Amino acid sequence: MYLVLVVCFTCIHSQYILVRGILGGEEISIQQAPYQVNYGDICGGVLIHRQWALTTAHCGTEETFIRVGSMYHQKSRKINIISHLVHPKFGQRHEFDFDVQLLKFRKLRFSSFVRPIEISDGEYGVYMFVTGWGFTKEKGTFNEILHRAQVQIVPKSECQTVPQPWYNHSLTARMFCAEGEGEDACQGDSGGPAVSFGRLVGISSFGYGCGRVPGVYVNVSDGKIKRWLKNHVITSA
């Protein structure tokens, strides 16, 4: 029997739900993506401030640390999380609408290995780069070394017609879709960054398998999400 995999990136909603990571792509050093973090050892995340990281809400609030500063999956420094802030509208209109969560920790000392990334105002180029330690194929295993894949934006009108759960004309303004030539986010890295022009445009949220259909990302430059982020991050800075 052929098993259909619906990928929403952490095993918290269904026995068939898996975490996303990187299919294809290339190995990179942490200096090429110093904003990349692990959320626990189950999801990705991205530094946006000296004491705040962003990941997906669906990754849950049970993890107690992030890892920073290394290209190796489980060899980087652990930083204890002080608090989790899940967007209050998460899952209201769509199971993955407002799929964002802020993680607060002690202030970090920046270096070429640890550095935040600025959030985009909505501009993006032909390509985006997604990074993570996730699987190189469905039902695979985590990569030990950080990988980067190149993907392109897919028109929302096209992505809405994908006949799979959580697509089917249900995508919201807080989402966009992207795919690559043999490259994709896959199992192992929900919350991982999508970057264009050197700024954060999205984080990996959900998809259907790996490389089968366009993956869906949280649009972090959406006005409602960006205002929520700035209200918390700037207020506590």
C-alpha cells in the first residue's frame, strides 16, 4: 500500500504528520546563515533579535532550549528559553494560519556565528534560500550538517488548487508557496528561515511530502504578523 504523507512538521497533530527539513541543496557553514537556530532538537528557528527567535506555533511550547552558533545539528550551544509566545490567532481560520511563535531567552553575544536577520518589508527576488538540518528524503533522518536549498515563489492562485489537505482554496494572506528544481523543505525543520535579498521573508510551515507540491511558508512580512512581532520584540528590547 502507498502511504500518503501530509507534512505539517511536528508529530503533534496526526500519526501521519512529519517535520520539515531540506531536500537537495548544499552543505553550508553557520557563518552563511548565522541567524539559523534549532528549537529543541525537533524544529528550526531564526534569530530576529538579541534575545528573541521565531519559529512555528505548531512546533509546540514543550521545548526548553534553542541551539545556536554551529553548523552541526546537535553540537551547538544550548540557550535556555525563558518564555514562549504563540500568536493568539494561531489556527483560527486555517489549522496553520498565524503559525508563528516567539521564543525569549537571555541576551546573546553576537559574532560571525550568531547574528539576527532583519524581517523583510515584502520584497523578494527570483529565488529564496531555505536552510535547516532536516531530512534529504521522506522518512529519512536528520542531517548532521546545515543545508541550504534554493526555491522560487509559486503564485498563490496556483498553490490554492493543490488537491491536498490544508490547500484546496484555504490558504490565507499569512501564507505563501514556494518550490525548487529538486530542492525543497522536507521533514525536520519547521520554523526554519526563507531568505531573499538578505532578509527574512518567511518560515517553513507545512506541505505535502517532500518536493511533490509547493511548500507553504508563513509570510512574516504580512502586516498583522509583523506588527505582532514588533510589539513584543521592541517593547522588551
